[in-house]
Amino acid sequence: MKKSEIKKRLLKEIGILKDKRGFLKAGLPQFNRLFGRDSLISAWQLLNINPKICKKTLEVLSKLQGRKINKKREEEPGKILHETDLKSKFHPKGYFPFPYYGSVDSTPLYLILFSFYFQKTKNIIFLKRYWKNILLALNWIFNFGDKDRDLFLEYKRKNPKGLFHQGWKDGFKNHLKVFPPVAIIEVQGYQYLALREIAKISKILGDKKLTKSLLKRTKKLKEKFNKKFWMPDKKYFCLALDNKKRQKKSITSNPGHLLFTGICEKGKENLVMKRLFKKDLWTPFGIRTHSELESDFQPKSYHLGAVWPHDNWLIAQGLKKLGYKKEYQKIKKALFSAYKKIGLLPEFYGVEKGKLIQISSACHPQAWVTGALLNFLQDF
């Protein structure tokens, strides 16, 4: 299949998922609504293709930003939502009212995307218009995301019907086997990058005090993070810290997200990169979410073994940033191999003994999958 034909198909998928308000809905059929995490990542993927999607995404998320404490919604001042349907007041299965804010990573990703959008467009007027929202999001990180003041962002559900895990590997049950409050690894990297990016903006806007404060926190965060999350015996980062600040030592794809954030100490980035491409994680069709060596590994499991294209795309951004060109190309080629094998690319899929396994419950089209392929196409 020619590049032009693939691009045409992918742009058609984006057209299907694009809401009339300009943001991208997460995916069909069961996620045909606004998700904070998904919409921000897909907006990032398409920033060089259509920056207006990023602008509209930031606008709608700012409008729906948390204003008060509401346990049923898991809302807090400054927090960016996890999920909502602008036509409905409740989750389709009645789990919680909309908008629902059970996400620990939407808020730092929101801050990162404000900076990325500004770097792309130089739209200082837009930035100033939403500066109060940016400050509210920072306040959420300091006063709600980090309630115990240990520098790490943590989550613990407040609505018993809400999501038990609230990072990207979210779910209603404790499938990750980590007890909250949970400091999931990739979110610490997101926080680090978010604070550094907003420090750049505050410097441009002349707020020296805020810039100094943010950079001071990132310095402390980086030092503490590398001590608490690193597993010296495995030469890799753990999945999370649990409610007793103990490491959950599972080998997963999550530490791969750290590579684009800058939080890893020098030398550890290379070790993370190498670990991701060992045969228990790497497949001909991308990196698994969960190592084959883990006792709970299942090749078709949603978060405990399947391959997720968007997960691989995020890892690839770090590889590209750090100059690992060969490994970056390896991921890109793996995802296009999967695309050609199936004839499309779904939300996730399994790989067993080198063979790709389609999973009927996987969504298609999925915004951050389509966005990943479109972004990769620009590099051919």
C-alpha cells in the first residue's frame, strides 16, 4: 500500500473522530466521547499537521477544568477531566456522573501541550488568555496531586464506583496489584516535563519567582525520583510506588514514557532503552505493555501483555529526542507492519510466538492510534 493511500485512510479516520467543537473523540465504538488523556496525546501527535485541533482541545478542557471538590466526580480545583460526554450527564454504564475527573495524568499532559502548542504557533495571546487555567493546573499538582508533599503525583479513587487505577493503564479493578495511593511511574516524568515547560513560559511572561520555584521543584523531583523508582538489581525502573512507598517491581513498558521527559539521570536512559528491546517486551509488531517473564503476563490482556500503538509512539518520541534513531525506526516499522498485516491499526493487539493476534474488543478507529501513524508518516 502506498504512503498516499495510507495517509488518505488515516485522515478519513480523523474526520470520523473529530467533534464539531474541534477536539478528537477517543475511539469507536465504546469511547465516542471526550477523554482528557487521549485528546491531549492525539492533539500532540497532530500538532504539525493541524495545530488547530490542539488549540480547540485545550480550550474545551480549560472550560471543563475542575473548580471544586466533588467526590462523585473525583473533581478538584485545577484538575483536568478524565472523561465526559457533552450530551450526557452519566457514564453509559452508570459508574459515575460526567464530567468525571479520575485521571492523574491529564493535568500534567495539559500543561505540556500548552507549551508545545505555544512553541509551534508562538500564539502569546492564546497563552495569556489561559494563563489562569495553567496556574490552576499547577496548583492542583502541588496541593491535590501531591497531598503528602513527597514531590510525587499519586492517585486514590474517591468514588467507590470510579476507576481504581487512574494512569493510562486504568481500570475498575486492581489489575496492576498496587494499593493506593499509587505513584505510577510515567506520571512523575510527565510532571517533571510539565513543570520545566511552564517554567519556560513563565520566564517569557516575566514571572521570575514562579520560574525559580518550578525549576527548584524539578531539581528535587529528579533527584528523589531516580533514588526511589530505580531497581539497581534489574537496571530498570519499577512500575510504581504503593501506599507504603514500596516498589512494584513489575517489568513494563511504562518506564519507556520517561525517555521524552528528561527525568532520568544520565546513563539510565540507555539502560531503559536497551531493556525495552529485550525479547520479553519486544515483538515484531511493537513493545508489549507487560513482560513475558511476569507471572500475570497474558499476550492478549488489555494492560498485562498486549501491544498498544500509542504506548509505542510515546516511547518512540523519547528515542527520537535522545538520538536513538535505529530504535525509533524499529518501532515505526513494527507498527506499520501490524497495519499492513491487519489492513488497519486497532487500539491494541496481542503477539504470541511472533504472530499477531487480533482482539475483537479493541476499538477502531482510535484517535491516538491514527494520530501515531500520521505522525510517523511525516518521517518517511
